Amino acid sequence: MDMNKLYKAAAAAGIAPFETRIRKENKITIELFNDVVENYTVAENGSIKVRGLVDGKGGVFSSDRVDDEVIDIAVAAVKDSAEYGQPVDPEFFLGGKDLHYEEVKTFDSKLAEVPATEFIALGKKIAKSSLALDKRIESVNIQVEYDFEETELKNSNGLNVGQKTNYVMIYGSAKAVSGELVESGSYYEILSELGGFDADGFAKKLVADAVDQLGGSSVKSGKYKVVYSPDCVAALLTALKDGFSAFNVEQHISLLEGKIGEQVFSPLFSLEQTPIGNDPFCSAFDSEGVPCKNAMLIDKGVPTGYVYDLDTAKRAGVKSTGNGVLQGGNVRPAVGYTRVVPGDKTLEQLFEQVGDGLYITGLGGIGTGLNPQSGAYSLQASGYLIEKGKRARPVSLITVAGNIMTDFKDVIAVGNDEKKTYYATKTPSVAIKDLSVSGL
């Protein structure tokens, strides 16, 4: 697309300020059943989102086409939608001067040069290793996905920022069979580089997740001490992170309204927002071009503040925290990449501290069973019994019910086994002193 032509057309139509957000994506997906490639796809996608003001009212347009034929359509659509749009402060379209962006390392040039044949070989190695580890593994599915994304944000006030991101996500599922018992397990890793990746170690964890669950059964209903795995902690945190949005606070739908500066959670629990770093979820700027920065959200159990975009920040009389996220045609504040500050205990030491309880490794129904406004949840769960400080038999067919506000207040220990999860949260396992479990 001829960007000069687009901006000239917008100016001629009386759209000022005017902003463009262009996203390019390249994805390679390789799927294997056992060690046979079943699917190999290469996809290249692009999209453009534009927004601007016409007589002070905001208009938007988006398209998955990025070429000159879209220019007239985009300009006309912004004008038409602005007729029914809301007033927007022109100051929310930043200029390019006096903005400092911290460095993030989200793109690895060596990873970008890895041929698809190497990804295929890696998938086959994991599959063969998994099948050879245990005769009870009947089949495995391996998916290796390479993602590249480039984002460019510009406006007519001189803002011009961009970022490249690439990573590999390796996901495996395995089916274990022993007599009439059948179980499935899964494991995944998100990699910023391939150097140092242990394919055999990945296979061992995948196989163990399937085999160790064979013969799982329920437990008696009651109150249990619980150790939540990193993926479970990250899933529960999705609702808590929503509570930091200044917009949600304004709408009185935030779990943290009126709780800033109070000892809301356990002193052992700290949550940090980490957009600046070396992980794929990091970003130097938000959807409005505001520089991002790392900050504590919960410091030893005390929420430190809300996150703002330019609009909510102006109403609150503060500065934007760099958390503006474009959602449809509107920008709203939202928490980005986060990290639960790890403790100093191994997973085995967490079990020892719990003594008798449950190790929950799987939660089902997060999207419908967790209420982000009340924090209450009731979810299907699976995992293992903890007896006398040791992981014991597998557990299935149970439901756990609680409230995330209470859970993170009742944290009794935090592990050091942090994991990068696809919930955009890096977290270790966490032990909680009291949780309701429905079983037998």
C-alpha cells in the first residue's frame, strides 16, 4: 500500500489526526501423527486498522487487505463511521517527539532462518522419543508452529513505531492405554530460540503427563490444601488481571475497586507486569504508541495501582501507564504480559509443606466457570493426591470451587518452577491452604 497516498487521501477528506496500524504475519504449522507429517501449512496474512477524527468524532476501519485498492474504501469508511462515532480528544493521537521506548528482544534472526525441514525433523524426534519411552503410549500428536509478526503504528502527528516478534510453540498430546484404562496427556513449550531445546526432555514430560494419569479416580468431597500448577495459576489470573483496568473500575465491574494500597492478598504473592523483556509477549509500546514499562501490580499482597490508557488517565488526572489496547474501534486499558514473582521452594517442597492435599494440574471450563466480576469459580479439575508430603495416585472426576480473591489471599507457599504459559503469564506453582472439592 502507498502510505503517502493514503495519508493524502485522509487529509483531503478532512480526517485529522489520522492513524494507521499495519500488521504482517507469517506462520508455519506442522502437525504430525506419531512420526508422520499429516499437515504442513504456510500462511501469510496482513491487516490494516485505521482510525481518525472528523469534526472531533472518531471513525474506524479495518481490513485484511493491505493494498492501494483499499485506500478509498478506508477513507470513506472512517468518514461514515465518524458520523455516529464518539468525540475523541485529539491529544490521544501522540506526536513522535519526546517519546522514549525501552528495548525489547522479541525477534531472533537465527530463528527466522530456520528451515521448515528442521521443524519437521524436530517434531519427528519428539514423536519417536515419546513412543519409545513407554509401551503404554499408543499414539502421539505433535504440532510445531513458527510465528512471525511485524507491527507498524503511524499517525499524521509524526508517530512512527514498529516491532518484530517471532517464536516457536511446540505442543504435544499423547494417548496412554493400559488394559481397559485410557488417558491422554499434553505438554507445550513456547520458545524464543531453538538453541538449548531438549527434545528428549520434552518427550519425557509429555509421556509422563499421559501415563501418570492412568487409573485416576475421584476423592471424597471436602476441604483440601491445594497446589496449583503454573498453567492453573495463569488461568485463574486471567480474571484478576481484568480487575486492574481503570475502565473496569469506572464501570464498577472490577474486583479491585477501592482496594489499592490494602493488604488484599498473601504477603507471599507478588505480581509484576513485564512488557519490557525478551519474551514473545513483550512490547515496547501499546496500541496508542505510549511507551510501556515494567511495574509491580501486586507487591507482597498489596495492589499498587490500576492500569490506564490515554482516555482513562485523563479522566483520573494521571499519566497513561502504556496499557491501551485497541478492542474493536475503541481503546481500553488492559494488563499485558505478567509474571508471578517466584519463591524459593521446589515442587517437591511445596508437597512437603502441604502434607496431605491435592496437586491440581488441569482445569476445565475457565471461559464459562470463572466469573471475572465476582471472582467465584466452579471448574472441573484433575491432578494428583498428595499424601504425607509426596505426590500419590492420579485424581480425576472432581470439581474445585473457590474465589480467586480468597485463593490468592490464602497462598501459603510459592514455588520456583516458573513456566511461560500461553495465558501471557509466567508463573510458578502456588500452594493454597483451603479449597472446596466436590468428588465422591
